[in-house]
Amino acid sequence: MKYKIITYGCQMNEHDSEKIAGMLEGMGFRPAAEDNEADVIVFNTCLVRENAELKVHGKVGSYKPLKEENPDLILAVGGCMMQQQEIADEFYRKHSHVDIVFGTHNLAELPVLIQQVKSGQNRIMEVWEGDRGLVPDVPTRRKNDYQAWLTVIQGCENYCSYCIVPHVRGQERSRPPEDILKEAENLAREGFIELTLLGQNVNSYGQDLEENINFPTLLDKISSVSGIKRIRFMTSHPRDFSRELIAVCAAKDNICPHFHLPVQAGSTSVLRDMNRGYTREEYLKLVEGIRQKIPETAITTDIIVGFPGETEQEFEETISLVKKVRFDMAFTFTYSPREGTPAAGREDSVPRQEKSRRLQRLMKVQNNISQEINQELIGSQQKVLIEGESKKDPDYYSGRTATNKLVIVPACPAKTGKIVPVKITEAGSWTLYGEITGNCQS
Ligand code: SAH
Ligand code: SF4
Ligand code: F3S
């Protein structure tokens, strides 16, 4: 019996897919190399922007012929898109070749649903509301044996006015610190060297717990687990990025000097309309504070252009903020109205063409900055965690610096999963190129 999982969306979803894989392997399934070998195919969906949703419809639709050829094949669709009741209902009606629809909250129930379908039950749609507490821990099949994701908090309660995530991921629920630490210790014992702590806003960690613990304290504890060489976390809400957190990051060598701090917009009025809870000036001050205490740090961000009512001048404030901060990298998006969010009800939307124009302009400015920052690294030595074959060419391997920059080096299989010194020889906006210094074989 074999399975395949197709994942859309953020790291949270990627990690959920690792849990789905872990549960399926627990049922005796093994990974399928090809679609037509699979007995179960699971789609883990995202709906953060319209094109994420369109992709899922297209992809799931394309499996209809395979299902007709092989009626025993089980198709299951879960994730954020299915957690939105109206969308899930319509999806279930439209894609009649899908056997199971499940939500983010009842992920752990998937094995039971698969058993029910296998034992002859018809199609099933089972989506729980988000008020049943933490999604329980389940076995996890990780992407490799040296890097692991670790959930610290589920859900989001920030309700940024454009965002659907709180509607599909539910209230904030922190995992008990003992569970997180136990998982970190087990991972270290198994030889994992890099942990990425996950949450939509890790900085809210602990607020819903009875015990007195917050994210900086948790991070400090995790960073003391022996054997863990790199710790990353995402995402941090700029509003809640405290001095205490900066101090912990500065004090611990194994906390990577890279912070993903989504700014979303550069104008205080747009930030207010977005319900982000900070001003342009507060954001700039935060970046300055981080850079003062942790000098070689990389800062990346997410930016939305064309939020309803965003004027040309407000957009220019985003450009000027980008120039001022000089982000190492930015994920840039045009605003996409999400039904059920406050911003989607606004009538002052920016025309599509104008949104694209703003995006193009922003990308150009940011790419130049990324290129300039990366060029300065030419000639430097970086510590790179080698992750295996590069996507484009098996003669090359890729890895990440502590600052999370992608580095391409000549193939070096013996170094996969190891941190090695690399001399940087070339740089583009997105990628660095270099050579491992020292012997590649040992
Ligand atoms: N929790 C994270 C982000 C999760 S979603 C945070 O608060 O920063 C990832 C990114 O998608 C967001 O940072 C935002 O830039 C973008 N995004 C979310 N909703 C969007 C929408 N409706 N239209 C366009 N981009 C959106
Ligand atoms: Fe969405 Fe805002 Fe929560 Fe991030 S913090 S997931 S953007 S509501
Ligand atoms: Fe998408 Fe859900 Fe993540 S909507 S961005 S997969 S939390």
C-alpha cells in the first residue's frame, strides 16, 4: 500500500503533511514514487490568496481520470481550504471523485476516515469546528534526518483585516512547554541539528497557558538542548517582538541571526487599516534595535501591495521603507480579497492592473537591494548546512547559511546534513554560489 501527499501553503501546512505521512506510515503505507502506484493521495490545501485556491481546484480536478481508471484509489483533501465550510461544501459537490474532505482541526482523524472508506463507506466530509483544543501530537515523518519543524503554537488571533488564517486555523493554542522540550530533546538524541519553531505568531506563545512562560523563555530553554546547532522560528509578529526576545537571540550562539518580520506595508495609515497593531516608525525602531544587538543579522519580510484604499503615496511609503530597511529578501504579494474578512467588504479596491504595476516596481527595488547585499558576501566564509542536490542540477548541492541564504556548491554527498565552511564566489538576488573549503569527502 502506497501514499502520496501534495502540499500547498506555508510551513505549517508542510509540517502537517509530515504528520499525515507519519500517520499513513503507521497504518502500513509507504511513499509512492508515481501517482499511479498510490493507493491513497492526500491534498493539503491553502487559501491564503485566490491563486492558491485556484491551483488546488486545478490539481484535484486533474486526478479525475486516474480515479476513473482505478476506483480503489482513495483521494483525500484536507487543509485550510477545507476548513472553510462554504468552500468545502462547494468543493465536495464539484469534485465528486474525491472520497474524503477533512479540516485542519481533525487532521489526526484521517486514518479513521481512510479505514471507513476502505471498508466500503461512501464519500465522507468531516470538518470540525476549531473549538476542540490542540490538534493532538501524532507520529511525524520528517523531510530528512537533520532538520525538523516543531509546532509551538497553533492558530492565530490577530485578525489582520485581509487575512483568512485565523478563520481556518482557529484560536491560539500553545503546546505545553514540557511537550515541546521533550520533542526537542528526542530530536537532538536522534541526531537532528536544526529546529524551526512554528506558529502563525510565535511571539504569542504562552499567553493562553496557566503557567508563567513566554516565547523568549521557551526559546532560551530549547536553545540549551545539547546537540541542537541551529534554531530558527517563524513567524514573528513585529508588534510582539520584545526586547527580551532580542536579548535571548543575542545571547545564544545557536539561534540563527535571521528574522522573518512581515511588515506588510510601509504606511502607518495602511497598517492601521490592516489591523497590524504597529506604525511605520515602530517597525523601523524594532529593526534598528535588532541590528544594534545582533549586528550580522538578516531580516526578511512579507509585503502586500494594493490593499483597498492604498493610495499612490501610501505605496511610495512602502518603497521608501524597503529602501530604508534594506531587507535581505521580501516575499511580495498583490492583495487578494478573501471572503469573510473585513477588508474584502471594502469598495475602494485598487484596480488589478495597478496592483500588478505596484508589485513589479516593488520587486525591482527589492531585487536590486538583495543583489547588493548578497554581492557584499563575495569572498566571505559562511557556515552552510548542506541539504542535498540542488533543484536545478544534480551536479550541484544546495544549503543554507545561518542567515538563511541559499548557497549552491559543487556536489558533495558526504556533507549532506552537515554544517561546512563555504567560500562565497558569486551572488545573485536569490542565490549565493560558493565552494566548500577543505576536504569534501570526509
Ligand atoms: N502569520 C504570518 C503570515 C501568514 S500568511 C504573519 O502574520 O506575518 C503569509 C503572508 O501572506 C502574509 O504575511 C501576507 O503578506 C500574505 N497574505 C495574507 N493574506 C493575504 C491576502 N489576502 N492577500 C495577499 N497577501 C496575503
Ligand atoms: Fe494572518 Fe495576521 Fe495572523 Fe499572520 S498575524 S496569520 S497575517 S491574521
Ligand atoms: Fe495557507 Fe493555511 Fe498556511 S491558508 S498560508 S496553508 S495556514
